[in-house]
Amino acid sequence: MWITPVQLSRTPGIARVGSCTQCGRKLVGTLVDNPRRAGDSGRSLDRQILSLAVPALGALVAEPLFVLVDSVMVGRLGTAELAGLSLSSTLLVSTVGVFVFLAYATTAATARRIGAGDRAGAVTAGVDGMWLALGLGVLTAALLGAGAPWIVSALGAGDAVTPHAVAYLQYSAGGLPGMLVVLAATGTLRGLLDTRTPLVVATAGAAVNVALNAVFIYGLDMGVAGSGLGTAIAQTLMALALAVVVLRGARGLSVSLRPRAAGIWANARAGTPLLVRTVSLRVAILLTVVTATALGAVPLAAHQVVNSLWGLAAFAMDALAIAAQAMVGQGLGAGDTSRVRAVLRRTLQWGVGAGAVIGVVIAGGGWWITTLFTTDPQVRSAAAVALVVTGLLMPMAGWVFVLDGVLIGAGDGTFLAWAGVVTLVVYVPLLAAVWAWAPHDGVGLAWLWAAFAGGFMAARALTTGLRARGERWMVLGAA
């Protein structure tokens, strides 16, 4: 849904900006569609949050859903195959996650420009971001594909696991350009308050992924390599679909579709702090899987089960953060800080509540959920215990993801970069303790997830929570 400046200015609850006819001073007010509903702001805000968050959920879970489907199908092949998928898919998800700034920075910039009434400038930033994504994706795919054997070896994979990990990494690397373009295009659409199109594309992509995996893994007997190839093709098709939507809208605004060096560089520069923040997060996740590898093949295979569910749950809660990004960005672009504070409070309540519900499902149903991934009783037992730990800590994760989204929407990337480094420094000693003292069995995996979902996420909750209590992040976002 492409929103025109007139439609945007008439959207209930969105701040309107005008000028005093006598002094010229900027004035801000919030439009209410019906005066009698002025006191109904809480329910109105909930509707706006959910109207963005629910469709955003589909796009957010695209990559974890691909990994989840891959895990279910590959898990039927054997423990070594599942362990190989665990190692390589974690690396790939971490790689895509490093470039998530392509979506987040574009969402924030687009939303703020929409709030200020510059729709053409918002779409221009999105087009520049897509060109940047394509270039980064081609380069990254080439490096991962060529260096797969060395990378897998450096991560400590055993002889039984290595060939499967290398095969998945090499075949799935071709989908990276498409997945990065998906990030940039999705960010543009979110900033324009269109979260439905990414939902449709993600749903279709997931269905295509299942069909292709079934053909390649079982029909053509390609094993783990077939899983990687099917995922790569599905990701590329998703990128083409989203690119068509964004570029069609750009032509309607007479926005140039050519790559602009200045625009691409501006996107890269604006996203650098978020890149640092995301690298610190992905390093933490990568160190976690390295530690799981050191615990043995059974804990590593069980870690894949837990990690797949964590990714799905975390991205589901992050849908609320996406709503917060767009709403905070538009509010700050229009100068309406009171609305921004209201969005902050309400999205945090939704985040913690969603985390609690998801946590109950994961902790209570963990033993039955594991049957979807493996028939190995040792792997099932290890994963089920770790899922209890993870489920209990999930409400805190909901708090963290929403706060992250709020600060990203405000353009507070520099703080998030420093906070990411600090939390990583806190987490490394916890991992070292797990490596040194945890038993190398299923109980050790529970230790590992207590360190990650407990210690690491607590450090993130503390740093972002303290920042959100102040005012500086709103000043930066409104600048």
C-alpha cells in the first residue's frame, strides 16, 4: 500500500506539522479521526501497532522459517547431517543478520522523511539501499562460496559433520544477494507503512522453499546440498518480487532507478553504526554455536533445534519492534515527542506480553516440538531441557527487541553500536565459563542457553533500558 502525502496527513494518530501564520514557528499536533475518540488513544494506538506488526511478522520470520524447514527435512537424514546444517545455517543467518541494517536504517530514514512530508526522498533512499544490498550480497556470496571448506574447518567441525556443513554453505550462498535485496526493499516498504506486501512475498517464498527442498533433498537425492539450493532459489525469487513493487512506486514518483554513488555512500555511512551493533550481536551468536560445537555432536544437533525455535520466536517478537521503528520514525520526523513516548510504553507492554506467551509454549511443549526435528532420544532430551531455560527467559527478550526497534527508529545507531560492544564484552566470560565447566552433554547445552538467553540478553536489556529513560535519543531522531 503506497501512501500519498494527503493520505498520510489524514492518518489518525499521526502527527501533523504546520506553521504559525504570524511567527512562522513550527507547530505539531496529533490528528484524531473522531473528536469523541480522543480519549480512546490507548486502543487506537494498539490498533496501529498491530496493523503494522502482524503483517511485518511474515517478512521477519522468512529466514528463520527457511532454516526451520531445512532443519525438519534434513533432520530426517541423520544426526551428522543435522549437525552440519546447524553449523552452516547459523553462519548464514549470522551473515544475513550482519546486513540487517539495510532494512533497519532504511525503515528509519524512510519513516522520518514521510513524517516530514518528503515521500520522493523516502523512496529514493530505498532505491539506493537496494543497490547497496545487491553489491554487498554478490561480494559476500562469492567469499562464502569459495571459502566454505576453510570456514567450516575453522569453526571446529568434526570429520563426520564437515562435508554436510560445506555442502549446505556452498549451495545456499547463491541466495545471499537476493536475501539482502529483500532486506532493503522490505525496509523501504515498512517506512511507507506497507508491511502487507512483505508478508505476501514471505509466505509465497516459504511455500516455494518447502516444495524445492522436497524435490532436491528427496526427489533428486541431493541431501543437505539440495536444502541449500532450494533455499537460495526461493530467496532470489522473493527479491525479484519485492524489487518490482518498490521500483514501480519509484517510477510513479519520477525517482531515478539508476545507482547513484552519492546515495549508495550515504546509505552505507548511515548504516555503519548499526553494522557495528549487528556485528557484535552476530559474533555473540557465532561464539555460541562454536561453544555448542565444543560440547559434542549431540549438543550441537540439539542446539540447532533450540536455535531454530529461538530465531522464529525472536523475529516474531521483533515484529513489534518494526511497528515501533516506523511509528517512532514518523513521530520524530513530525516533531511529536509525546506520541513517541506513548509508542514506547505500549510496544514495550506488547513485547513483554508476547514473550511470556511464546515462552510458555516453548517451555511447556519443548519435548513434543523436538519430535519434528529428530528421532534421536539424546538430542531430543538435550533440546527439551534447553527449551525450558529459553522459554522462562523469553519475556526479557521481548523487552530487548522492542527497545532495539525504538532506538533504531530514532536513528540512535551510535549508541547501539557502543552498547553492542559492551554487551559482547560481558558475554565472552560467560561463554568461557560454559566451555570450561559445563558438562559435555545435554545439561551443558542448558548452561549455554542460560548464558545466552539470560546473561547476554540481560546486558542488552540494561543498556537499552537506561538509554530509553532519557531524552537524548529523541533529540537525535528529530534532528
